[in-house]
Amino acid sequence: MSLAHIYLRGDQPRARWKRHDTAQILKRFFFCERSLIVSASAWIPHIQDLDVKLAIPYFCWQNAETANDLRERVFELRFPSRLMEHEGADRPLAALLNQIRKAPTVGAFLAGWGSVALTALRDAYHEFLEHADPLADAPTYRFLELSLREKEQQITKLAAWAAQELAADQINRSRGETWLNEFGQALARLGGIGTDEAPPEVEVSPIPGSQPVLIPDRPARDRRYWSCRFYWPDIIDSDFPYGEGLLLQLRSAVSHLNEVWAVEHGGIILSEFADILPWEWIRDAARWTYDESRHCQMGRNRLSAWGFDPSEVPLGSYIYESANGVEPIYRLGMLYFFETKNIGRKPERTAVFKEIGDAASEHDMDFDWADETIHATYGNRWLRALHELSAEKYPPADKVREKCELLVTKMIASASPAEKSALVARASSMIQRANELARA
Ligand SMILES: [Fe+2]
Ligand SMILES: [Fe+2]
């Protein structure tokens, strides 16, 4: 008997997807993640609730790390090709997910992002991990299993916030829900986020009731805080001391909290330059924005641990508003120059906090310093990259810096006497309260 046509069976389930099939699926996941990161980041200045505002960069950073791992894995699987600049057959899916940028209300955005888009992505990751091969494709399992857990948490949080927002905004509730329903149906028409199947080749039409999210002139501010433009008197009054000892503890915590503008600028520039700069920009900007959100939270935590109620604490907007009406490159410039300006002073202040026994301020300042050294690299790299792209459209870094300083100086000069006296009164009562809290 001839054995020439008799073979051992190889139809094991783990052999379902070969190297190129896997790369194709992971590439789809990458573009879905990318669309959602870029679109969600554009919402940051529109979010009032500080918990939600600071969570968006956190989720976007987690997802940007996943997206980066997906991208690197695709390169490994397709070696030596490193071509990954276009969505290809997955364009309808990426285009549809971009639509969360046009949700008509904050509630619709949060629900569209979490309960529709991230849920579909979570289900797709789950399906992939069920059918792929943990042996041959082990590197993918490591980061996708982590991402699956992160997505679960993101979806739960976003669902709670979305319900809260939709309930609070009764006037627009049905508008938001109608849009959400249409968005869900549009995704279902594409077959959700698939593994084996690419979406059908269709032109994605805008979701009825959409409204593009623009860069607002005034960023949304959490009503629990004392809302203002300038958040400490020394900004507009050079006679008011930055302070030492207890004053420095207070000023530093209020400054950290007020890095909220940096979070907003980070979100705006991430999305504004997403289609101009390469993927690495989105990844860096996601980390940058997340870092600033942690700095903001550090200040918030210190103030609340000392016993301050948010209503006592000024939450300003002057740097954000200084960039109104100018090109987004100046928001990048402000984030870079103003945030790294005090980098040299930070170790000095860390030492002062250590000396007075304020371990929390010392600790936060110490970690902040490490983040800022990374941000200095980001600022340099991306201002240079933009200038190299178009010297005409994007001025060199020194010119960007000059204009940023000019814009902020002009904003400071616009402070009214009433604004100044209200701010001095606010700061003075905080200082008095700090004295009481320190003695208690
Ligand atoms: Fe910062
Ligand atoms: Fe920074």
C-alpha cells in the first residue's frame, strides 16, 4: 500500500488564523483604537465634571498603549513590511467610530464611546482571544488580555457617567438618545467590529443629529470649584508673594490642580494634529495629556486631604483662553513652554517640602519632575516636526514661544480690578483656612 497520500490530521482549532490573517485583524483593531483615541480627546475641554475630564486621558492613554502594541505586532507578523499608514478595507469602520466626535451631547458621546464603540471592541478582542493561538501568537495575548480588562473598567465607568449626564440634561435627552440609537444601528449595519470579516465597502454617511465638537472658547469647568480666569493673585499682581512654607504648600497644590488647562490643550492638540503627524505623535500626546491629568489630580488630592472643600478653591482658565482664535500650534507651544518652565525649580521645591515634613507635596513634585523631563522631549520633537513639514504654516520653536508669551501677557493685562480683588479675597480666605487647618 502506498502511503503517499495519507497524512496526519492538522485541523486543530488553533490553526484557524495564519500570520497574515492575524495581522489583518490586528490592523483593524489598531485603526478602531486610533479613531476612538483621537475623537474622545477632542471632547476633553467640553467636559464639566472633573472626574470625567481627567478619566478621558487615562482611558485614551491605556488604549494608545494597546494601539501601539497592536501596530508593532502587525509589523512583526508582516516583516519586513512596515506599511501601515492607511485603513484600507477597514476605512468604513474607522470612519464610523470617528463619529463619536460629532455626538450632539456629552451624554451621547460618553455612551457612544463606552456602551457602543468600546463594547464592540471588547467583544472583538474577546472573540479574537477565543479563536487565536496562545502558543504561536503569544505576544498578542499578553497585551490584548490586559486591554480586555481595561476595556471592561472603561465601559463600566463610562456607562455610569453617561447615565448621569443623560439624566441631568433633560432638555437634550431625547436628542442624545436618538443619536445614540442611530450610531448603534450604523455599527450593526457594518457588522460590528469583526475578526474574520472586513466591514462592507460602503460610504459611511453622517449620523442624523450629529454636531461637530469644536474647540470651545471657554473650557467647561466643574461647578463644585470656584470658577475664575486667574487662579492665584501673584499671576496678575507682582506684589503678591508666591510664598514660602505654608504658602508654598498651598500655592503648589493650587497650581497642580490648575494644570487642568494643560489637560485640555493636550486633548485638543492630540486630535488637531492626528492627521498631520505620524502615529507616534498620538501616542506621545496621549501620554502627555494623561500625565497632566495626573498632575491636576495630585493637586486635587492634596487639597482635599488637607480638608479644603472644592468651593473654596479657584479653578482658572486664563492660559486656555489665551490661545483662543490662534492656530493649535500655540496650544502645543504653551503646553511645552509653560509646563516645563519651572522644571529647574522643582527639585528645589521638592527639597523644601522634605525639609518641612510635607511628604505628599515632596512626593508629587518629585514625580512631576520626572514627567516634565519627558514632556520637554515631546515639545522639542513635535514642534520641530511640524516646522519641518511646513516652515510657512508652522513657525520655528522660538517664534512660537514668543507669541505664546505675548498672548499670555495680553491676557494677564486684561484682568479687571474687580477680578483682582475677588481673587485676593479668595486666596486670603484659603490662606486663613490653611492656617486653621495646620493648627487643628
Ligand atoms: Fe504638568
Ligand atoms: Fe507637563
